[in-house]
Amino acid sequence: MNHSPNLLLSSLSAQTFEVLRPHLHLFELKQGLVVGEPSAPVTTVYFPHSGIISLVVALSVGDIIETAMVGKDGAVHAASALDGKVSLNRAVVQMAGHATVIAAQKLQEIADENRELRTLLIRHEQVLFAQAQQSGACNASHLVEARLCRWLLRTRDLAGDDELHVTQEFLAQMLGVRRSSLSLVANTLQQAGYISYKRGRGRITAPNGLKETACECYDAVREHYARLLTPA
């Protein structure tokens, strides 16, 4: 095994990782940076070490809704190594950090010759698709409070930190709800002692409380990634 900060890369054998190593480079993920647009050619694949990249869908009415969240346990644009030519989503850095990057063409070339890498990338795309499906079902069926708790816990898992630097406006966009509705729910969680929030700076103060309130989708997504990262 290797010691990459990205859990997807670290799950590769040392031999496969050594094939990739000369082509990997460190990249700074700046908050708000857009690293993918729908129908735009994909040139780079991102394997986050820290920080979070959100895959979102922008609607004609101006709404932006998150379909999946990618952090240290995944990759963005990995499908390009499986003959994908363009991005299917907008990908925007939600939380600043760093990532390992590789040219999409090079990753595709290596995956074509390396069964272990190709299999892992296929499994990752299946998990990412499952996460998007879970998000769709969650948005349609679960209350805003449960969805917000799920989102906060997933962010905490990927960031490895209880501090959250997000605005309520951003949270409302990611969950596809009105800001007024988000504010009411956030205030309820704050009064319960689960979170503290002031001027765009939040903190999770009682993760167990959030887990009790979160919908089943939180555990479902965690289980998908746990299976992905478990050696076959």
C-alpha cells in the first residue's frame, strides 16, 4: 500500500501507484474555483487530499443544487479515464484545500493498461452515481432538518474538522431550499446545541445529536464509500 492523502489513491497497490506517481502533481483548491463545467472538455482529474468539491446542477431559473460531494475519499472527472470526453456537471470547490492532479489523457492511457486502476475508477463512478441518486431521493423525500444534518456530517467527515466556513445562502443553494427555510432549521439546531453559527462561520458542537437527526442517506453514502475503499 502507498501513503497518498487521497484515500482512493492510497487504496491502490504500491506497484500501480508507482506507475502513476511521475504524473501526479500537487494543486491548490481555492474556495469558489470552478474545476468543471457541463459539456466542457475534461483535461484534468482531481484527487482531493483536503477540501471539498461539490458537483452541482444549475437550473435555468437560477437555482444551483448539489448532487454529490467529493473529498479525500474520491475523485473528480475520473470518468474521463473511462473514455469520457466532457464533464457532466459543474464542479466547484466548496471548501479550500489541496489535491493531487493528473492529466486526464495520461490517466486514461494508464487505466487502459492497468486493470487494477481501471477497476477502481469504474467502482468509484458507480459510488458517485449512487451518491447522486441518494441525493435526489433525499431532496424529494426528507425534511430540510434531516437533510441539513446529513450535509453537515458529510462535510465534517471529508474536512476532518468541526469548523465550517459556509454561509446560509450557500447551504440553501446546496440543499435546494429557500434561505428563510434554511435559517429556521439552522436556528433550531443551534438552540438544540448541535451547532453554533455566526456570520458565515459555523461549528459542529454535538455530532451525535446531528447523527440522531440526520436522515438515512448519511449512513447510506458512508457505506458506499466504505465498500469502495475496502480491498477486494
